[in-house]
Amino acid sequence: MIARGARRAPLALVGNEQKWATACGKVKKELAQAADCEKMRAMSRFVSLLLTAALLLAAPAVHAADPFANSARAYLTRVGGTTVWSHQADQKIPPASLTKIMTALLVLERANLNATVTVGPAVAAETGSRLRLRTGDRLLVRDLLAAMLIESANDAAHALAAHVAGDEARFAGIMNARAVQLGMKNTHFVNSSGHHDPDHYTTANDLLKLTEAALTRPMFRELVSKVRYDISTVDGKRRFKLENSNKLLPKYEGMVGVKTGYTREAGRCLIALAERDGVEVLIVLLRAKDRWNLAKKMLDTAFERYAYLGDGQQTVLVAKQ
């Protein structure tokens, strides 16, 4: 009951006060909720930082100290597409018989593997590691390719170069053009087998690009994995027992193979690929002091420390022959 004389508040004002109180209540509630959300977001950021720190502490850094310093003139180790160690990887160095990887790639790209090659006098006069082919010998391209990659035969490389390009000088021109296509910016070839020449050089990084291209060819991958292999001339009169120069092949777990090289000027060189549980490790060693022990230690350490880099590693698409 309202006292006589008291002024009654307008109904509109009373309604507005009620609305105002309701609105204030909503605002307070929303502010409280917002505060709670901000706390949750802050907590989430904190937990994420803790998890990141834990992962960084648990996994070795890719750029950790190189345990193989000064073990070779130049080298690199690659795991799952990531280079984990490298030393002077862009220094120009003679590659010796690692050259034959380019020769093999071009043969696989340009030649019929079942074609017959007739050995000429220049091929028969080859020096260094060789089958001792004779003028007039006839062999299949695929067998010469095997001899070049497994036995590292210089005469087989020369015969293939002449078959593809007519002579070795023209073939060297094709090698250099292909190197440009592959992005091998610090490479120049003079011959098909790796004989020393001041103008015949490459780098560890360039050899990595070349090897990865060659490994997409199934015949290359098959041949470099062979420990022993038999071939013969087309008429069957001469037979050759090939033995792989890569001493890691029968001994190292997961060894896929690739190529060795040696000249006095280049020193002992090696490109090796190993695979374990779907993770591939590729190493390039140029002028190594003790290539077999170094390669084994480098591969073991890479698998031990960096296998996680190969998780989810995509399968290389294999090009058709």
C-alpha cells in the first residue's frame, strides 16, 4: 500500500530498472565465462609448451655436434630426406668410379637393355678396374651395366658410352647436360668411368642428387644390391664372374648397396644406402680415411639417433624402365 502523498514511480522506469538488472546479470555471467575460457586457453598453451620442451629434450637435435669431423675430405648423411651431418659437401672433388652412377642412369634412360654391344679397340684398350674385354666381343647392354655397377669395370662403362653416344667424348657432353637438369651445379664430367682429369669433378651434394635419381630406376637398385653375378658374351664363349666391390653388402644389416670408387687422386670413396624398418639412410663419403669402418659407424649412429626422421617417409615412385 502506498502512503498518501507519496509519488508512484512510473511503470516504464520500473521496467527499465528490471531490464537493466537482468542485463547486468547476463554481462557478469558472460564475463565469468570468458574468464574461465581464458584460463583454459592459457592452461592449454602452457601444456603445449611443456610437451614441446619434452619432445625437444627427448629427441636429439638434427644439428647436434658432428661426431665424424675430419673423417673424410667431404661427406654427408641423409635420413628420411633430412641431411643430419655434412662436411664440405659443396667442395669440388674427383669422384673416381662414383662417376658410373651417371653413366648407369643415362644407359637406363636411353638404351635398350636387350641390345647387343660390340667391343671396339678403344674399349679393349681401357685401363684400371676392367673385365679385359677384347675387340669384337659382343655383350648385352644389361650385362655390361651389371659389370660396370658390380665389378666397377671401366671397359664396360666405355662400351656403354660408345653405344649410347657414338664415342666417349659425346657421351661426356650428355652427362654434363643431364647433370644440369638434375641441379648438379658444381659437377663436370670428362669420361664415363671416372678416370682422373682436372676437369672431372663433383661434390657430395651433387652426388646425392644423382644417386637419388638413379635409385628410382628398379634395374639400378637391383644391380647395386648384388653381391655376385655371372655374365657372358652373347655367343657364350667368354664368361665373367662379377663380385661387388662394396664390402658392406654381405655384412651390414639392411645394406641396399650403391657404389664404390677409388683413384690415387680421389682417394677411397663410397655411396651407401641402408634400410631398416622402412627408414632409409644414405651416406656419401669422398676421400675417406677408413671408408668401411666409417660407413658402418655413420650408418649405425644415424639409425640409432635419427630413425624418427624416417617416420612417415614417402615411398619413392619407381620410374618405368
